[in-house]
Amino acid sequence: MADQAVDTYTPLDVPVPPVPAADFYTEQQWKTLLVLADTVIPSIRTPEPDQSSLVKVVPSAEWDAAVAVLASRIKGPDAARLAKQYLEEAPSSNPHFKPALQRLFGQFVHEEGRNGLGLILNALNSRAGSLILTGSTTLLQDQPFEVREKVIRGWETSRLGPLRAIYRAVTSISKKTWVTLSPTICEIIGFPRVPVHGKPADGFEYEFLQIPPGDEPETIETDVVVVGSGCGGGVAAKNLAEAGHRVLVVEKSYHYPSRTFPMKFNEGFVNLFESGGAAMSDDGSMAVLAGSTWGGGGTVNWSAALQTQGYVRQEWSDAGLPFFTSFEFQKSLDRVCDRMGVNTEHIEHNPSNQMILDGARKLGYAAKPVPQNTGNGEHYCGHCTLGCHSAGKKGPGESFLADAANAGATFMEGFNAKRVLFTKTKGGLVASGVEGTWTSRDSHLGTNSQDAVKRTVIIKAKKVVVSCGTLNSPLLLLRSGIKNSQVGRNLHLHPVVVAGAFLEQEIKPWEGGALTTVVNEFEDMDGRGHGTKIEALSMIPAAIIPLLTWTDGFDYKMLASRMAHLAGFITLTKDRDTGRVYPDPVDGRCRIDYTVSAFDRKHILEGLIASAKIAYISGAKEFHSSWREMPPFIRPAEDSDPDSPEGTNNAALQAWISELRRLPLLDPERTLFASAHQMGTCRMGKSPRSSVVDQDCQVWGTHGLYVVDASVFPSASGVNPMVTNMAIADFASRNIAKSMEKPATDGNLMARL
């Protein structure tokens, strides 16, 4: 195990962007929204004279019991005071809560979503609207607390679709923002500000181009421009720079040194993730977590470094892409793994991952350790979702991009690519560069925004490599005039349902590698490679606690307080059926149209049941999930022996499983699915009629324009996509380097068009 962290280490603060100046809600609308949030996450009090209607009142005995339970878990002399503060706090009492919502809605929620919520808030502020939405002409904020709570619960199963949608939105936003900003939750559960394992270390030091103020566009010339610094772009930059070409890597987000890691919850989600970690599908059923920082998803992922499996490689080869079953592809897989020091020898499983391995063995399920990209060293840190303070995780920022820098590549952060530039030739379109807007770091880090420099930048290049990720690469192609109807389609998300097992013993699930084991037993449930894997997950409180089901504010707070005893599961599903991404019609930001199909939900259900069996055979007391219709399994008091001879044949467990199978199959309106893997929106294929790029990752109908990221996957990879992404980038970028040795002729271009 790694040495204890230096006690005096405190990460540098990273400010969040300022609250948008324009306010899109009135004071009355904000008041109503905060009343809703205070109902979902209430201030809990004992009965008092003239008690405010904004608080949830519980009997004194119930209050005293809750304080005693909470205090028993808290270390330190102020345990009782802290327990009371936790119960009494409400979102509106936190001065950071409203600004966080203003930033969320102003920067990360599209106009349609803002306006839809605004209409509901307006209706709740009128007697006629209140009658329709609450069944009473009395305004919601004037109702007693218990009435408001009952109204919100009723919205979940309302016959009116907009009310079901507002239930999902209000509960999700309230839970997530509360946990992210709560002044007490981390002390209540024992979550430390920095990992207790691992030594802080300085990562690679980068230099970025700076552009002086000016009114005219700035022009930069290079051989290759790589748009995006993630797993695909990092590998491409390394190979092209080492081949002797001038390489410029541009990234819309910003670089943060390891001394800022791990970030606080709010800082981390806003600065390291797409849409501030709040990206959702149009129907609200799918939360999509995608990295948006220097190094992309490789900076915030969970170290899992699985190679593409044989049956997936064969599937892609059978689709007309024989490269995937070639030895060349295997060499690319091995090459990127060697550079990151991928290994299983130095893994020490934390309790959650060990439970999965041991439980799978008891049940006869196929399971194995997951290789880690930890530089052939130990890495017992569970905080890497918010950045790796030890630089021990060898994502692009600590491997391929560093190699690119050492080979002479240059870098630009804060560059938002508007479009790819083309030169028209007799043979067709030849990529000649990229145009975009560069914003200096001042504005992003919340210093004096008047000091920020914004410049239009034109980058002239011989080759353009688009590595913006599955959500954004297709949008850049569309903005650039690419007409292929497949652009943005064929979206795969590896949908998961999150589950959690509460154990008797404290396990501190945030300690140790987030994902070091996988159960493969259910990965091929249709005979064609579609199924689900069971894995552990990063247990950052601000990512996990919001997924716990809400029915009552008091119960929710008490459930959240038990997180130190919670082991998490995900059912990572190789989805057969797809969705799409498309630009918002108002502001052009990425919209996600995806609903998990009934076919794929069947596989998720089997993975969820298998997870419950693993939890049960491991002695778990309770099993919960992000499927709100699923009642939690509560182990009978008399059934305390995990080694009972009947095992998972236990009557109570089997009755619960039978009840699950009778429920509507993971109804998307009552289930929160999540995705940390996005693939396929610029997929590779043998024809422009069914794909966006060819086997060399070159965009059909163009020359010199490539897409090199997970968007080119022909279908879902079925494993965490980092290594597959990097291996494709390794192969493609080496071919690009070779193509630059000899200029293409118009004849060659005509052959492609």
C-alpha cells in the first residue's frame, strides 16, 4: 500500500467561473425553486412554538434518536453539535446554493430546459396553476411542509408527463447541489478532504501559447493540429510529434496541475467535466459523465485499462474492418498499455472490489482483476475522479501529452473550435486548418473578467485531427459542413444502473482503487456479445449520494449519512441499441437523444439481480439501486449468517427477486441510468452510407481530416474504452505520419471520394 499522505498537504483552490450576469428567473421563481429544494432536502427540527412551515418537524424522540445515531459515527468532541447542524441545514441556508444553481442553469442547461422549468415555476406561483399542479389553489410555498412533501412525491407517478419530469429534475438537482455544497456531509460520513493514502507529487509541467490582445484574427501555422487533448488526441500528438512533424494540440478546457488535485466537489465538477457534470439525455433518464479538461476523460477516469476483447474485435472485423483482428492492432494495444505501465501485479483491492471478487467466487461467476494504468506501481487512491494528486495514474497528461511536449509539440488551452477549414481542389475538399475562439485563462478562473483576452484564431495545418470526444466531435463536423447523415448517430453509452450494498462494518469505500475487479459472467447474454459486466465504481460522495432514492427528506439524510458502510456496483452494459447527439437549435451545445431500450434493460436487470446476490452472499444488510420502483432488499434480522448453507436460495431474497421480475422493466421514467463511456457518433466503417470515417479514421469525402477518439468505435466496446480508444489512435496517427512523408495526389484523393 502507498505511504500515508503528507498531513500538511492542502490542494490549491481553483475558483469556479462567476455566476452569469443575466438572470433568467425572476425573484419569485427563484423563491419557489428554493422552496422545492428545501422540501427535498429539509431542515429537520423538533416541535417548537410558532414553528416555520419551511422545516420538517419530527417528534422529539425521533430527533434525539437520530442525533445519537449520527453522533456515534462522528469522530471528535463536537459530534452532537455537528449531528444537529447536519439535520438542521437546508439548501436555502447555504449561501453558495443559489449561485450554484444560477451557474448550472446559466452555463450548462439548454434554453429549452430552463424555459420548461420556468413555466412550471410560474404555474406554481398562480392559483390556477397551483390547482392543476398541486390540487389546491393555495400556493405551494404557503402550504405546510407535509403537504409540500406529499405533492412532490405525487408528481413522481402523476398521469401528467411534465409533472413526472419536474419530479425528476427537482429531486436530482436538489440532491446533487446539496451534497456538493453541504458544509457537514463530509464530516458526518468521515470523507477526508485529501486521500489518506499516496504522496502528493508534481505532475508534468506544461506551457501553453498565449496570444496578445487584438481585434484581428491571429494566424498560426503548423503541420498538424489536434483538436482535443483526451485519450485519442494525446496518443496522436505523441506519435506525430515524435515522427518529426510540427504538432499543435488545442483544448477547449483548461489544464490544472496535480497540486490542485483532488479538487473540491463543486470545483471538480465545474472545471473537469462536460456541462459541469450535469449532462443529461433529453428525456432525463440518463446522466452522462464526460471529462472536459486537459487530458480529457483520462484525467478523471478510474484507471481501468482493459484491452478490447476478442469477440468484439471479431464483430468489428466481420463488419468490414479486418484491421481489428490483425496483429498490428494487438501491437497498438500493447504499445499504449506499456507506455502507461498497465498492470495487475500492484493492485490491492479495497473492500468493495474484494467483496465483488469473493462474492463472484462463492456464486461460481467468472470474475477477474482489472488492469490499472498506474505506471507499474501501487495506487491506492479513490479520489481520482476529481484529479490524481500523486500523479500515479498515467492518463494522457502524465504520459502521451508529456511525450508530445518532449518531442516539440505545442499546446493551447481555452480554444473553442468553431469549424474545420477546407481548401477546394479538383478532387474535392482538403482540410487546411481550424478556426476558433481562444479565451485566456483569466476569465475561466474567475479573476477580473475584464482582463480576459478573447481572440479569433485561425490555425493553418496540413492535417487536422479531431479528438473532441463522442459528444463534441460530430458537432464540429456538422459546423464544418460535413453532410454525411451518419454524423452524430450510432451513439452507444454503456448504460448502467447504480446499486449499493450497506454493510455492517465501516469500509470507507472512497479509499483504494475505484475499479479493480470485473464480473464477466453475464457479458454475452444474447449469443452476439451483448450483455452486462458488474464492476465497482468511484465512491466520491457528491457522485454517489445523489443516486440514492428519495421518498422523504429525513430518511434521505439518514441514508446518506451511512455512506462509510456502502459498497457500490455498476452494471456496465454493451448496448445493442443506439441514440444520437445533435446541436441544440438555439445555442449549438450538445444534446443527447438516448433512451435505454427494452432489449438492453433486460440485460441490466440480470446484472442488477446478480449484484444483489453478490451483496447478499457477502453479508450485506441492505441493497439499494437508482431504480426508484425497486424496493430495497432488507436482510431479515434473523438471517445474519452470510455462510448459511442455503446461500442465495434464501426465501426472502428469492421473493424479492421474484417481485423485481414482476415490475415494469426498469421503466426509464422511474430509473436513473448513468454513462461514463460514450462511443460511436463518428463510427468507422467500409462505406460512407453507414459510417463517418474509414479504417484510417479519415472522414469520408475529405482528405486530411481525421477523427481519432472513441466516437469512431463501430459499436460499443463492451469494456472501459480508454485502451481501445488509444490503440485506434496509435494505429491511425502512425498512418497519418507515414502519409505525410509523401504528398497525396489528386488521383489518390479522387479514389477516396
